[in-house]
Amino acid sequence: MRPIPSALLALAVIPGLLAATGARRKWDYAPYCALRIVPAEKGAPANGQPLRIDPAVLAQVLGGVQCLDDRKRAPLFAPAEAAALATPLAEALALAGPGEDLELHSTWKRAAGWLHGSTAVTARLFARDGRLNLIVHDARLDYHLELNLENRMPQFVYGSRTRAGAEKLDAPGAESPRTDWLILALAAPPPAPAVAPAAPSPAPVAVAPVAVAAPVAVAAPAPAPVAPAPANPARSREDRLRELKRLREQDLITEGEYTRQKQEILKELAGG
């Protein structure tokens, strides 16, 4: 019995190993949409794969990529397109090795109206340093005429590290080695540093109240007695006569009392 050549043995064993380990190489996740693991470009440095990343993070990152389309900025991927691509992309990044890239063509209807047909995005993707590299060759490839006339898929070009493409890309916070190449952060931005709470003010120190002596009331010096002005006897007698007359006119005294007291006052005045 002739021995089986090692090359043929390898060809027979490797598919079995891939099937046994479930190592998937291609994802046809929507009509005319495919993602596959391929050998990395010749001479490319090692990639940072396998890499596990949440599909929700990938959907958000892909949804933020924009391209310059007809002199206007537009999302590279439609929202539903980014969501559909996120899960197969997460699986491919987790299965790919350091010497492998991902090739993508994603066909989607990105503009409303029956006049606008589906177009394709073709791109090369790989992870390095925990970030996603996206190199786009075509942002809006319309190949349906060729497909309908010849009934075959076109020969897609997926972007290259060494050959610059014509597309212009942008994304928030992304690095851009070239206009067609973005390096997208996959980790959430670090939270803002927590502001340390202000140190509590020291408790006030109780200070015993200091007894303050009540002010001593000092008696003001009594004013010097003012000597009464010397009475004017003559004026006093005149007043008495007037008062006596008033009493008589009001019948408060009798005529005899009036006469008697008047004579006494006149005597005093004459003896004055």
C-alpha cells in the first residue's frame, strides 16, 4: 500500500479540524453582504487578534464613520447595516489570528426613494493595540448593472495598507493615517476623574464665655442748688389784690372778707 503524501493528508485533516473546532472563516450575514477571514497582506506587521469586543460597541463605532459623498458628509454605514455587521465582525475578530485580516463587502440601500439603489462598501479590517483599523476602497460601489447583465459578482477590491484609495473618511476621535484609513478606538472613553469631596470644615472649638463685669453706674454729681430769685414783695401783693378782687366778683368771698383782707394787704404794702 502506497503511503498518502503529507500534503494530501494535511488537506484532508485541516477541514476536519476546522469543522471540529467550529473555526468559521466566512459570514454571509445579509443578501450580497459577506465578511471573511483571509491571510494578512504580505509584509504586514502582526495584528492584535484574536480580540473579543462587544457587538454593541462595534455597532456604535461603525455608525460613527462618515464619508464624503457627492461633496456632502454621509454615514458610511446605514444604522441597520452597522447593527447587522456588528455581530459577525465581533465573531471574526475573536477567531482571527495575528497573521490574518478581514475582508468586507456590504451591500445596502442607504438613501430613500426608488431612484436610489443599493450600493456596496468594500473594506479591509484588522485589530491592533485594541483598536479597529478600517481601510475602505469603495464607499458607494454600484455593481448591480454588471450583476444583472453578466449574472456574476464583481471582483471586489478591499483596501490596502500600501496602496492609498480615493475615499475620504472621518470619525469622532479616530486617527487617520490616510484619508481612506481610520483607526477607531473600541474602548469607552475613561470616565472623568471623580472630584474629591471637599474636606469638612473643622468643628468649631467651644470657647468658654468670658465673664465681663457689668459697668459700674457712676452717679452723676448733683447739680448745685440754684438760689431762688428774691421775691418781689410789691409784685406779690399786687397779685394778691387782683386775686382777691376776682374772688369777690365771682361771689366766692363775702364783701366783708374782701374788705378786711384788702386792708391787710394795703397795710403791708404801705409798711413795705
